Amino acid sequence: MAFNKKDLISINELTASDIRYFIETAKEFKKISLKDIKKVPTLRGKTVVNIFYEPSTRTRSSFEIAQKRLSADSLSIAVSQSSVVKGESLKDTILNLESMKPDAFVIRHNESGAAYFISKCTRASVLNAGDGINEHPTQCLLDIMTVKEEKNNIGSLKVSIIGDIYHSRVARSDIYGFSKLGADVYLYGPHSLLPRPEVLLKNVRIAESMEEAVKNADVIIMLRIQKERASYYFIPSIEEYRNFFQLTPSLLSLAAKGVTVLHPGPVNRDVEIAGSIIDGNRTRIFKQVENGVAVRMACLYILLGYQKNN
Ligand code: CP
């Protein structure tokens, strides 16, 4: 099967078979990271430019490691030391970098839609590494890969996403991804941070309580309160949030046996999730990070393969 698109901007634009293709490819690339010599020549001669307008630990480092493992030449632009601080626009920045003939851009931006905008300004592939509150497609793919390593059939799962849904690009991509694969997706969080019921997809619903969200859940995805997106203005206080929306050990005991707990990071320990759960045996936060490298290798391989064939 082939993926016939130049860019990876959104999970919403993928089919269920596209998602499966990305995950199956990532499974193959994961084997490389488990070898003594973690490098293959697959993208030798290709140039990838990483531009992160927002801070990142996991996404940025795993994209960079993925590029190195595939032997691509990679360049990471430090936005704070670039001509962006002199007022250069996003479009002009991309057009100038485009003149140096990169094969792909990896972009994180605080504005929703920035990755799509850039994809229209360049012939290079664009990989969305998170745009505002819109989408974070590679995070969704690594979340699905992590769940698939433990559960046979995503279509039979109850997947609960809890916290600041409104500001979360991870939630948006995960809602699309898990529901396209047939899971029953439940959302829960402060009323002010939930989507309106009328915009929900067919197999996505809003739970009435933490207990309903967590009860018999096979997968629980906890989200961070996002200080940088002013989430605190949407809730009375952090204490209130802890009291009503924190995943605690007693709530977790209501979940299905063998529940998988995910969190995209960074974690506010003991705010949205009890520290003892993070350190416990149901949480797969570091497995998510490990799988992030494989997923990003797969995404680069697939998109640059499209470039070769078109
Ligand atoms: N999950 C995630 O996007 O983390 P970073 O912001 O550290 O990249």
C-alpha cells in the first residue's frame, strides 16, 4: 500500500488504512532502534529542516534522532536566533529556506493552521509537529502504536481522554485516530474545556463524571492543563482541578483489567495524574516516547518516498 500525499498535517485527513500503514511501517523501523548500530542509509542525501516556534522536548528530539537513524542531513533552526526575531514572516522564512532545496520541513507552531499554510508555500514535504490547538498527528500515531502493542483490536476498546480537551491538539488528533479505528471514545474534563456535543463524531461522547469516564476503560489518556494557552482562566483553581479531575489510584481501580494509561507529556505530576500512577505499572509514558522515534522514522520514510515517486 502507498500513501499518496506530500504532507502529514492532520489525522483527520487520513483513512483507517493510512493509519494502519503508518503503524505497520513504524513497527519495522522500531527494530532499528533495538540494534547495536542504530543507523540505516534509507534517507541518505535527503535534507530535513526542523523549525520549532514552540518549546518541545519529546517531539523535537525524537524527530532529530529519527533523521539521524535514517542518515538524513538535518538542520534545526533555533527560532530565537533566527531572523524571525527581526520580524521575518513565516512565509518569507519558509521561502528562503526552500531556496536551499530541503526535502522536508518539520514544523511546530503556536498558530493552528501554520503547518497547512507552510505546505502550500513549499514543494518539500511538511510534517506537522503540533500546530496551536489544532492537531499533533505524530503523537496520535505513537499513541495508537503504543496501545496496539498491548491490545489486539482497537475497534473493541473504550478509550477515555480526560482533561483540557479544548486546548489539546493531542486530544483532537487522538479523537480522530482512535475513532477512525472504531474505538468508543469518551471525553471528560471541566465543562469550560470540553467540545460542544453537537460537534462530536459518531463514536465519541462526553462522560458525565470521572467515574463514568474511567469505568471499564481499556485506555486512559490524561492531558495537561496548558499554562501557555491560558487554561487556568477556564478553571476556578488548581486545587479544584485536582479534586475533580485528577486520575487517582482509587479511580484507576474502576478501569478494565490491564488498562493502559497514556500521557503525551510534559506531565504536571499530582495535578492531572497522581505521581504514584505515573510510577506504577499501568502507565506507558516512556513507551510512548520510545515509539515516537519509530513513528517519526516511518513518517519521514513514507513522505519522502512520496517525493521520489512524484
Ligand atoms: N508530547 C509532546 O508534544 O511533547 P513535547 O512538547 O515535549 O514535544
